Amino acid sequence: MRVFSGIQPTGMAHLGNYLGALKNWVNLQQEEHECFYSIANQHAITLPQDRENLRKSTLQTAAILFSIGLNPEKSTIFVQSDVPAHTQFAWILSCLSPIGEMERMIQFKEKSKKTRHMANLGLLSYPVLQAADILLYKANLVPVGKDQEQHLELTRLLAKKFNNFYKPIFVEPKTLHTKTIKVVGLDGTAKMSKSAKNHISIVENEKTLWEKLSTAVTDPARIKKTDKGNPQICNIYSLHKLFSTQQDLEWVVAGCSNAKIGCIECKKKLFKNINELLKPIREKYVEWMKNPEKIKISLKNGAQKANKIAQQTLDEIYDIVGFKY
Ligand code: TRP
Ligand code: SF4
């Protein structure tokens, strides 16, 4: 099967991104699918980006992908703007996209609310470019977080419209979600996100990991160690559920509800478990970042592989649309 997914190079990927989508990317590579993973820098500029930041985040995002276990020899990992066919095809798809449908996109509504000045056209057509990303490779499977479901529905709609209006050449890609994993933010109120400063980065170092966990909100009923708590309403416990063994979970539930353990003890255990997962990733990341030239070479190789397939599909599309005269 062919797999396609993308990640925006804005800020550091966090544990929510990892469990929600990136871990699947690695699994799919290991299952010997043909995987294409794109660093969506053209999507990133739908919100204002600083040039130096964008350059740096592009390399950092690539380093993260390589460090979580994606192998540039096995998967095709590339930067979106290195493959011009994406925007070329997006134009054609945009001519099949009903404006009303675009305005209904939840992410558009949320993001355009945040930009105080009028929202730009790119923000509105963002999901069309995403559809072009996916369809150019005729991908069957798209591993993404739940927030992308609506964009995938639009991708299927556009595939259908193209097939009906022009010629049936596209398969409708399926979304692949990880089981519903919502990683709560450290403030306990919202889900983990890059923008809200409530997240743990995939390459968080030990010092800041402990700083973040030690100051995270717990069950407010536990003021003293002798106060009994309720793990079910504690965001530290919800993190334990994602990163700790069954045995540790039982230890937390019993210790918290009988006031046998303190919150610091509980957080220390969580720190140890998260750190065990992150340490090897962090170490590889540091190695990659020491050698940005190597990252660039891998990305350019990826772009070459991606270009071959994307250009092939675009040629087919140009012919079908009537651009070849
Ligand atoms: N919009 C996706 C996100 O913000 C990133 C993305 C861009 C993507 N192109 C894609 C995801 C193609 C899946 C397929 O997470
Ligand atoms: Fe939360 Fe653990 Fe404290 Fe209980 S002991 S309130 S689960 S941090």
C-alpha cells in the first residue's frame, strides 16, 4: 500500500503529535508499505513565519523524523516546496473546490479567528493543497491525528469530483488514526498543542522535562500528602496511562486514593517512564543536528524520489485536463 502524510515545520513536535500520528508513520514503514512523508513548509506560511525560524524548523523537523525511526532509505522523506507539482496540482483542484465547503473547515474557522487581520486566502485553500499532496501519490492510507479528519474528507470529495468530471484515476485515500489518544496539556485544561505552552517536546531534555512535570497541575484536593486524591481527574495520571506499565498504574491508583504516595513520587515515576521513551530519540536527534549537511542531503534525495512520482501523476493530469496541446 502507498502511504502519505505530512507535518508542518512549526515548532517542535510534541508527545501528542508522536502518539497521535508520528508513531504510526514508523509502524507503517516497518510494515513495508511504500511511505511518503512530507515536511509541509508551504502549509506553514498560511500563518506568518520568520524566515530563519522556518529554515531552522525545517531541519529540526527532519532530524526528528529521522530520530524517531524513519529511515530515509526506506521511506521517502522530503520538503514540500522541493516538489513543485504539489502547488501546480493544487491549482487544478482549487477549481473543483466549492468555496462553501472550504469555509466550513473547522481548522480554517479557528485559525482565521486568531489572525486579527483578515484571514488570507492560503488559510482557506490550505486543505486543497493537502489534498494535492495526497492524491499526487495516489496514496491509499493517510496516518494523521483526529484533527485532520475533515481535511481527509475533503480530499476524498476532490478525488471523486476529479474522477467524475475528468477521468477516474484517483483512489479515495483512507484515514488511519491511532486509537483515540488525546494527550492532555500540562495545565490539565486542554489537549497538548504546539501553540499553547502546555506541551512536552519529543526531544525535551531531562532538566526541562522534570521542570514541566514537577510544576504540572494535579488533583487540587491533594494539598498535603495525607490528603486522598482521585487519579481519574488528574492529568498526571492520564499521562501515566499513556506511558506507564499496568503495574505502575495500579501503584498510582492505590497510592493516590489512599494517600500512600505523594504527588512528587508519582511525578518522578512518570518522569522516569517518559524519559525512557525519549532518551534514545533525543540522543539521535542531537547527533543529526550536529550535521545539518547530512540532513540536507537526505532531504534532497527524498525530493528527487518524490519528484519522479509526483511529476508522473502531474503529466497524466495535465493531459486529462487539456493542458497538453
Ligand atoms: N495539515 C497537516 C497537519 O497540520 C499536515 C499535512 C500537510 C498533511 N499535508 C498533508 C497531513 C498531507 C496528511 C497528508 O497536521
Ligand atoms: Fe495526580 Fe499522582 Fe498526585 Fe494522584 S498522586 S493527584 S495521580 S500526581
